[in-house]
Amino acid sequence: MKDLLEEYIKNNRESFDLHETPPNIWNKISNTADKRNFSKYTWLSIAASILVIISVSIFYYTINNQNTVNKISASIDSTQYDLPTEIQEAEVFYTTLINKKMIELGSIENSDSELMSDVNSDFSQLDSIYKDLKKELNSNVANEELLEAMIQNYRTKLSILEELLTTIQSKNIAQNENNKQVEL
């Protein structure tokens, strides 16, 4: 096919050369390119648009994040107990982290239901321990050991979730590698 094309071009060369480019064509092209330069007004309007988009995004994120913190604060049962501000802030912080990890865990397709029931059972035990610590703290507010035990309770929950996520993710990676080797 290549030979046929070459032969056709050689035989009809004269008919291809009928039209010549005008001598001023490159001047016209360069003039058109010069007209496409943006003015200062155009650049300012582009910058203002970007600034508006960034501002709206930050505003939306702030409002959305504040709503999440308010929901978590409302869900934490600290109204029964007169807790120090540090503990209330720690509750919001750790509850947010734990909820994010739980959502991440729920999004993994191969989560083992038996494993999840074990985690929920462990969390129920940790929650009952935490409620007992709250009751003790209400009667003995100045006890630093109780405050540390309450924070350690949240850290334990977070540690369990992180280990579980790591285990499941590494298991999924190994399973994917085995599937790829089988396909080869």
C-alpha cells in the first residue's frame, strides 16, 4: 500500500503543486498570535474568579466541619456529668478520629462480619469502662489518673481500629497479588 501511495504522488506531483502559499502568510499568523495576548483586565478577572472559588470552598469546608463537630459534641453524653473542658475536647477529637476510621473500615469490601462483631463487643466493653470512669470523675474531679485513663480508653479504641485496618488492607493487597499471579 505504501508503494501505491508513493507511486501516485510521483505521478501526480504537478497537480499537488498548483497552489502556492501567499508570501505574507507568516506575517498574518504572527499578527493573529499577538492579538491573543491577554490584557491586564483579563488576568485580573481570572485571578478574582479563582479567589472567589477558593473562598467559597474554604467557607463550605469550615461550615461542614463545624456541623460535624457539633453533631459529635451532641452525640457525646457529657451533659450528665460535669466534665472538665480538656476531657470534653478530647472526647470530640477522639470521637471524630474513631468515626473516620469506622467509616473507612465500613468502606472496605472484604470486612469480616465476625471480626466486626468482635470489634463492636470490645468497643461496648470500653464504653462501659468509660462511663464508669466518668462517674468516678464526677465525684473526684481533680484526679489526674482518671483523666489519663479516660483518654487512654479512646487511644485504645483508635489503636484497635488502626490495627484492624492495617490487617485488612495488607490481607487485601496479598489477595490481589495472588490473583494477579494466578492470571499470569
